Amino acid sequence: MEKFLKEFDFIVVIYKVVDNEIYFCEVSENFYTVENIAYDVIDKRLIDVFPQVIENGIYDKILNVYNTGESATFELNFGNCRYNYIYKSDEDFVKVAYNEKHLSKSEELEMIINNMNSAFAIHEMIFENGIPIDYKFIKINKSFKKITGLNDVIGKTIKEILGEDSNVWIKLYSEIFTKNKTLHFEKYSYIFKKWFLIDAYKQNPCRFVTIFQDISDAKIKERQHLDIINSTLTASYLTNREGCLVAANDKGCEYFNKTREELIGIKMSDLFPPEITEYKRKKSLEAIFTGLPVYFIDQIDDQYFENYIYPILNDNGSIEYIAIHGKNITEEENIKKELEKAKISAEKSDLLKSLFLANMSHEIRTPMNSIIGFSDILLDKNYDNTNQEKFLKTINANATHLEELINNILDYAKIEAGELDLELLYEKFSINELFEELEDIFIDINNKKNIDSVNIIFEKRDDNDLIVSDFLRLKQVLYNLISNAIKFTENGHIRIGTRLKDNIITFFVEDSGIGIPENKLKIIFDKFVQVDASSKKEHQGTGLGLSIAKSIVDILGGNIWVDSTQKEGSTFFFTLPLEESQHIKINQPIEIEYDFSNINVMVLEDIPENYSLLGIMLKSMKVKINWSVSSTEALKIFKDKSCDIDAIFIDMSLSNTNIGNFIEKLKQIDEDITIIIISVTNMINIKDIDFQIVKPITKEKISKILNQFY
Ligand code: ADP
């Protein structure tokens, strides 16, 4: 300070800034006389001593110098002084020197140059044949000496000072003349071991000015921060306190589809839509005020982003940078949502299952009670045979109902295990044939129900063409739909028919019954769903019929849906795609001819009836057969060198045989033998099986295996 005062004939004031408030820290002696102030101003607030600084903008100017580090000169009355120069010193203080007397412009400039923090130099370019080859130092300021450590340079050329190392600088500055450019760049100097931020411009045809700062400290810090943000997998940015981007990693540039150069210096808030910026700004402020990291998720259109905002403190403990890490977590969020949905649906299905079990016990008990009760009466020694036929009819009806229930449950189990499609049995038949069978069943059922107020109409087809499908499964779908129609229709009609268009056949079952509420139209095809699931419900049922129908239609390649109006009736539709091969004219019957005469198999079966069924099928497919009734006999045949059997059919129910052991022994004799197991369920636990046929055995199942293997 003393040195400062001796060198200059100015008033000098040093301010400090605490919590955005400017305080007097030190003042030169002449301050009190010039400003005519009799009291001690040290540690007093600037606005208390000079209240007018708020109004004339000086207060903001000082703060701006403090915040940006950029010096400022202004002609405004500041106390009794008009010409003021403010700059930020090395410490965190703002020094203000304001002159008492009016300086000439050049004097003023001189003062600024001499007192600025940046190095300043005027050079003269030396040309040879119009090409810049060296430059001379004409003028330098104090900061130049301080920053470069070079004192005695005036009149010397850069080559004289740096030797060969000067070439790089000459080349750089030559562009000011050859390309007529103003330069602004950062450069590391290996000679000075410093980073410089340099501005250079042409003063006249052979002179140029350089102004530069030592930015090594900032560079080191920036490098460290860059290393940190570059090591993250997220899109990462570094902003200063004002929210301007100072660094971004590759992912961060990618996100905004901009280069790093384009991004640096831009305010983060200019990169996002205003509503998002406002939210992010609040979160950044939270990080700044608390000094703690802030985490939040935000949504832009249909994308989700996870954000971390970390305040980075400088050595004094105040915030210097803000690091922002953003990651697109849309995929994770969507998976989370799906899982949530799946969880809810699993809980719902669990609840439905419990309801189903409660319902089932009721559904099974009702017919069971009837069967047991009436058969007890019939068996009673004292029973006099009155109403015998009526009782037997009741028992029969209940037993039939029970059978239906059990079939439904078994089908449901098969659907759940994904087995239903394995069992499809395609054959050719006419729709009228199918309708006639259903008609017989339902006329009978309707008669038993003693309802004559419901008219069941089967619309037969005129063409009587054949289709290829699974007759029994198709019948089951229609059976379920018609049973429901009968169940939920008190009077009116039930109409069953078909429409053929574009090789798709649509079946419909229309009724004039109670109808279905609109909000249930889609879910009634889900398993266990019933419109009225209460224990006091009027109609019997398990909630499985439609879900089984839907599964079968799905497997057959069609769709099922319903149109319904409450109190007016419902129409269930389902389609079957008819490939050319499946829609066959009646006068072109097809009979599949199998010829597996090159295949030699053994059938290991101890029950002659079973053997004969399989034997007949295999023979009709021209397969050569050896029949063996025991595993010992079979092994003997295989040991015979001349045996050329390709495959063996083994019935799981073979008595007195450990099939696992037998297969092991057989494989030791003939490791290429194909093992085909015949069983009643597909749940068997035996090693080394090539194929499995679940009963009932059909030619299609056998041919599928023989075709696949050979
Ligand atoms: P359920 O064994 O209960 O009949 P379904 O799966 O066959 O099971 O049917 C589910 C529910 O859909 C039924 O409980 C009933 O509420 C409704 N529903 C099915 N068909 C009809 C119909 N033709 N008219 C009115 N409601 C029906």
C-alpha cells in the first residue's frame, strides 16, 4: 500500500466484499481530506458512507469487477472524484483508485495500462520480403514483467530473447498481418511453464499489441475438473456460479448435439426450455445455498433424466463451480413402470386365484352334495322308489356338470403349462357337421333346463365345404360360448352362425340375454373373471370358460371379441384364418399317406392292447416293427450284432422295469438309438430321451417325430 501511494498521486481505497456487501478495508491518507470526511470509514459499508452509489450504478460496477475480475473505468461522481479506475487485485479485494485531477485521455490510458493486471506489450513486426521473420519490443507494462519474469526487453527482438524458441510465437503473430486477424487464444509456453490467455491485434501496418494473463492456476483446476467429468459415464458439465458452461464431456456435447467450443460460455439456462430451466435453476440454487449435492429426476417429453448437481468449493470454502451430471434413464424408468405394472397384475391375479378357489369349492360342492344326497336316498333300504327317475336325472345332470367343471380345470392347467398347442389334432370336417353335433347337445340341455322360451338357432352353411381344424377344440369354443349364452339368457333367442370373407371365417354366438357392462367387455376373457363374482351370484361358473375359449382361438390363429349391450344381449365373435389348404372343397378329400418303410423300430410294451393300438398305427405308416414285452428281452435283441433298429418306443407304465436304468444299459450297447417315451403326462424325469409322446397316441404325433428325426 505504501509503495502504491508513493508511485501514484491518487486516492486509493481497498474494498472488501463480504456476503455481496462492499466494505471499506483500507484507504490512503489523502482520502479523508479529498472526500472531506472526519470519521474513520474502515469496516464501514460503502453505501453508508456514499449512499448515492446505488443510484448512479457505481455499487453494481464494483460488484461486477469483483465477480468477473474485469477492470473498469468510468466518469461518474464517486464522492468528490469523477475519474475512477477499478480493478481486482490478487487478493479477493477490489481496489479503487480515483483521481482528483482531470487527466488527459493519453495519461488516463497510460495509467490504465500500467495498473492493469494483464500483461501489455507493443511490438514492431520485422519483415523480410514481406514475410514476418521477427518482432521487437517497443513498450511493456509492469504486469508483463511480473508475469514473464523478463525485465530488459525494450528494443530487443524476440529472437534475441528466446532464440529458436521464438519461432512458434513469430509464426502465431504473423497471422495478424498475413491474414489480417485479431487473435484470441490460450497457449501453454514450455519456456515460461505457464498457460497464457492472449489477445493480439494490429495497431498499425507494422505494430501489434498483445495483452495476456497468466491462467495457469485456472487451467490446472480446469484440467482437474475436466478429468473428473470426463471420467463419468453421464453427460457432465461444469458451470461457473453464474451458470455459464466452462466445461463439458463428450457425452454432454452429444446430448445438445453441439461441439465443446459451441457450448463453452453459453448459459446452461439458454439450452433448455424455460419451464425446465426454472426447475433446474431452483435445484442449482439449493446446491449453492446448502453447499450439498442435489439429486433429482426430471422429464423432458417422454424421456427421463437423472441429475446430480455438485457444488465445487475453492480454497476459501466458497463455491467456484457447479458440476452437473445428467443421465438418460428412460429405459430404466420404463422397466420400473413395467415391473410395477407386472407386480400389480401379479397381485391381482393372486387375488383372482384366491377368489377362484373359494368359488371352485362352492362350484364343486353343489353338484357333489346333490349326487351324494340323492344317491343316499336311492340306496336307503326304506326307500319306496317314488320319484326314482327324477332323482336319477338330477344325479346324472349334476355328474355331467361336475365332469364339465373338471374338464375346464384340466384344460386350464394345460393352457398354463403351454401344452394345449402340442395336442392339436387337425382333421377335415364341415361346419354343418360341427353344428349338428352341437345342436344335439344343446337341444338336449335346453330340454333338461325346461326352457322353451329360448329359441336356439344354428344357421347352417349352404356350401357344406370342408375346413381343416381341430374339430374337438373348435367344438369346445362354441360349446363354452353357447353354454354361457344359455346361462345368461332367460328368453328370446340364441343364434349361432358363420360368415366367410377373404379367407377368414368368423363364427358368432348371438343372444338376447342380460348383456355385459361396457367396462367388463375386455376383461371377461381373462382367467377367473366374472361380472358377478359374489358368493350370492345367480349363475354358476368358474370364470374359466371364456379364457379357455380365447386360448384355443389364439392357438388356432384367430381372434375373439364380444359386442354387448346390457339388458339387450351379447354377440361373441371369433375368427379362424383359412389357408388355402385348410379350406377344402368336399369333393377333394385328402388322405395323408405316410411311408416310413425305411425305418425299423422296437415297441417295448407289456400290455397287448396298448401294443396293438400303436402297432396298427405304425404298420399303417409302413414302419417295420419289433415288439418286445420286457426290458431283458429288448436288451438281448439289441446285443445281437445283426440288429438294425433305429428307434425304440417305451411305454412309461411298463411294469417291473426301472426305465432310467434300462435306457442307460441300452445306450451302452447302441449309443445312436433314438429313444421315444410314451407317457400320460409330460412331467417325467428321465435322462437321455430324444422324444416324448403324451397319450393319446396319434399318427400325427408319431409322424412329427419320425419326420423330424430322419
Ligand atoms: P363363467 O364360468 O363364470 O361363465 P366365463 O369365462 O365363461 O366364466 O365367463 C366369464 C363371465 O363373462 C361370466 O361370469 C359372465 O359374467 C360374463 N359372460 C360370459 N358370457 C356371457 C353372456 N353371453 N352374457 C352375459 N354375460 C356373459
